[in-house]
Amino acid sequence: MPRSSRVALTVGLPAEGIRRSDGATVGEHHAVPDAGSALSYSVEVFNHIGETFAGLTLPRSQRESLRREEVLSAWSLVSPAA
């Protein structure tokens, strides 16, 4: 898979269980009529073993390319039992 298709999200979406800097794979790009035909992208958010756990449509401004000097961190989708 080309490196440019993997990105980090620049926003958190708590209602979807997504945090800022989560990794995603970019799918198709398309115009969103409600946004004045601004270009948006379909992305799949993935876990550390590459499984998709969310699919979203986001504007370009809410994703950024991965950089060699960055390290991904892990967090649990499931809250630990109290």
C-alpha cells in the first residue's frame, strides 16, 4: 500500500471513539454538496494490527500525512473494568 494512503487524523471525534492522531487509510475523494462542493475523503480508521474499526468522510483539513519522525501510540477501544 502506498505510504501516502495512510494518514493521521487532526481532530478527535469522541462520539465515534476516535482520537486526534489516530491512523487512517484514505479511500476515495469526492465533492460534498453540503460543503459548497469542497473536496472530502472517505477514510477507514484502523487499529495497530490493521483492522478497520470506523469509516468516515472528512475534509482534507482533518487529516495529515504520516511523518518518518513520528511514532504511533496505542490506546484501548475498550474501557478497563472498574
